[in-house]
Amino acid sequence: MTRIEEFGWKGEVEPGLGRIVSAHGDYYHLVCNEQPSGEILARKKKSVFSYRKRVERQTSAAFVSSTRADENADLSTPITGDFVRFRYNSQGESLITEILPRFSHFERKDPTAKRKSQTLAVNFDTLFIMMSLNENFSTARIKRYLTLAEDMGGGEPVVVVTKVDLRQEGDEEFFEELRETVGDKARILEISSLTSEGMDTVMEYVKPGRTLAFIGSSGVGKSTLLNTLAGEEWAATQEIQEWSGKGRHTTTSRELVMLPSGAMVIDTPGIREIGMLGEQDEIRAKGTSSHRWRK
Ligand SMILES: Nc1nc2c(ncn2[C@@H]2O[C@H](COP(=O)(O)OP(=O)(O)O)[C@@H](O)[C@H]2O)c(=O)[nH]1
Ligand SMILES: [Mg+2]
């Protein structure tokens, strides 16, 4: 199996195919079959993308009110998880020339529709919609995520309740409400990275060549779960980077991480709000007055 296939590519293998594992301004870190290292830094080809942007600008006014989320998505910007075509240059700058069709994509919509929707994750087999069992608990938010997930194309949504080691008396009521909200739209996992509770259910999705995307508010435990899955060695490098002041430990951008098991995780930065109209009114926050988790 070639490297690009190990990273989830299911189509025909040709030269110049890559998958974006991280983005750094105008530059993209790609994994690919091109040797010697099987990874390159590529820039997006300005002319192609700026042309597309121009066309979009000209047409957007006419169709913006009637488009669906995927049509409205920003296809001019490659993001982590994208499969792309690139023009290889062994001596100098390689250029991304095309974003290949996404088999799944999760968009955050702007409720006011003033801006285009924002693409949070692409090309995942499983979408972990994560929420922690503390002050972050909101069935209204989960409902909103699941509505957005209806437009994601492929991929399976899974609701993951994290930090269940913080379970308290009376929490069953919240789980009952959650089960009612979710219905048969998704499976619900209850996990703790601290005690490893429910980790066997997580492992059902951690399979070679498969991509998991983690979404959810900041602080729900996405990076901690990734650290747990990636193993101590990887977590240690992250801490060193934090030490060196680069602050990578607190996820500031999307990153695709290859796990020792051959599965991949796309960790997304925390989402403050995901385009939830009237979220503040709807939220039934759990235990806002008593902050139970202490480090
Ligand atoms: N009690 C408890 N705390 C957790 C668990 N997972 C993560 N945390 C804590 O929650 C905080 C936020 O975690 P982090 O992974 O950075 O969240 P992210 O913003 O979603 O990536 C950290 O202080 C973690 O130690 C868990 O399973 N149980
Ligand atoms: Mg994080």
C-alpha cells in the first residue's frame, strides 16, 4: 500500500496526489508518495484560486439566499484533511493546483447568512461530536450539531460525552434528555480519558486508513483523547513544543495526526459557538454554578 493510501486515499493512485496534514498560512504540509521523504510543503497556486474566488464573488450575490450548505462552502481554500493535486518541484516550491472532491464535510453556518459557512472538518469517516459532562453539557447544542451533520455528505456522526468520571447523582436525567434529543440519529458514547471508561467503544472507530474528526467546544477534552490514542511518545513531543513556547499543545489550528494503529484523527480548535441562533436562550447548562473539575 502506498503512503497516500495509508492516509485514506481510496481512488486511483497517481503521482502528485497529497493529503493535507496541517496548514501554516499560505503553506500546506502534505503527505504524498513523492520521495525521498513522502511529505512536502506546498503553496496553493494563487492564479487558480484567485480566479475561482473572483468567479464566486461575481455569482454569489445572485445565489446566496438559495444555496445549500455544501454549495455555499468555501471550496477555494484547502484545509487539513483535504486530498489535493499538486505540481511537484524537487528543487523549489511545489504548488497545490486542485482540491479533490470531499467525501464528507462538516460546515458551521453563519445564522445571519452574512458570511459564507466555515468548513470545520473534511474527509472523515466518523465525526465525534464531543461534549463534556460538566458545565459544557447542553442538549440544545448537540441538537444543532446533529442538524448541521445532516448535510455532511458521507461519514457517520457519533455523540461523545466526555469526562464521565465527573458523573454525579442526578446526571441520569441529563443522559435521558440527551438520548431523547439524539434519537436514532447517532450513537452516544460515554467516555473518560482519565479512567479509560468507554475507551473500548472509541476503539471500534479507530481502524487503519480511517479518519476521525473531533469537534466540540474548547475544553471538552478533544486533545486529551487524541493524546491518549496517539500514545505517550506523541504527547511528549507536544509538551516539548508547548515548552518551547509554540503553544501547539492547545490546538490553534486543525491537525491531522496518524495514530500508531493506522487510523487518523483531525483535531479541531475549540468552537465558541457553531452558528446557533439563540443558543444562549436555549442552553440548559449543567452545573454552571459549581465548577466541579479541578486540576
Ligand atoms: N475529569 C476529566 N478531565 C478531563 C478529561 N479529559 C480532559 N480533561 C481535562 O479537560 C481540560 C481540557 O482538555 P483538552 O483536551 O485540552 O480540551 P480541548 O480544548 O477539547 O482539546 C484539560 O484540563 C484536561 O485535563 C476526562 O476524561 N476527565
Ligand atoms: Mg484542543
